[in-house]
Amino acid sequence: MGGHWTRMARTTDAQRTTRTNRAPQLRYVRTFDCDAGRLWKLITRPELLSTWLGPAVLSDTQRGAFTVATGPRTQETGIVTTCEPPHYFQAAFDDPPHRSSTVLVDVVPALRGAHLILTHGGIRHGLIHHYDLFWTAALGRLRQQAEVGT
């Protein structure tokens, strides 16, 4: 692992939370070497989002609908349900005929850099591994983008 990984205040790889009354969730905590404003732009602007998450299209900017390519032949569609710039947003990932899963992303300013907390909850058991691989790779690409120009 490179030097940037060792300087992080705290990194938590996928913490799996399973309770008898809740669907599993994945939680990632990362510290980035850029300010919170830059991190917010990277996670909310479609042209920047596409550089690390995958090709992203906001299909309805008024209502927050989106499509993101998550693999060679897979994509996620959903809608942003809550957005409080520049602190957090929540999105629902469609999973017909099942209930949508929920992604909550928090950006927290730090003394050096910014923290990102991503929680993906309500995931069907059969998709946990898929999303863990997806988010781990995507957050690695986000780290690279955050360091550009810093």
C-alpha cells in the first residue's frame, strides 16, 4: 500500500452489519488529501463522478434520477432522495422487483483533508459481494481523482 493509505486518520474497509431485522449494509470510511469542497464536487458533479464511479448520467436533474454503469454489462438506476450540499446526500438504487437499497454519503471536513463516509444499506444478501467489490474499486479511483491537483 502506498504512503497515502498510511497517512489516513482512519480507514475502515467494508464493515458488514447484519441484524436479524435489517438487510445487510456496507460502510466505508476514507480520508482524502483534498478539501471537503473538492471532495463534494467529485461525488456530485456528473462529469467528475464519471471519472471514478463509472459513466454517470443524470437523467432528470430536477428530480435527481440517475444511471451509473457499474460494470461491463451492469448499471444502476435510481434517484437522489435527500441532498444537503456540501455535507451529505442519499440515493435509492433500484432493484426491481425487490426494495431499493440506499446509499448515504457524508463529507466531513478534517484538519488535513476531508473524510468520506459511505453507507450502502438494504442490500439483498446475494448482492453484498458485488457491491463490496464495486465500492472498494470505485473509492480507490476516487482517491486518485482527489489527489489530482492537490
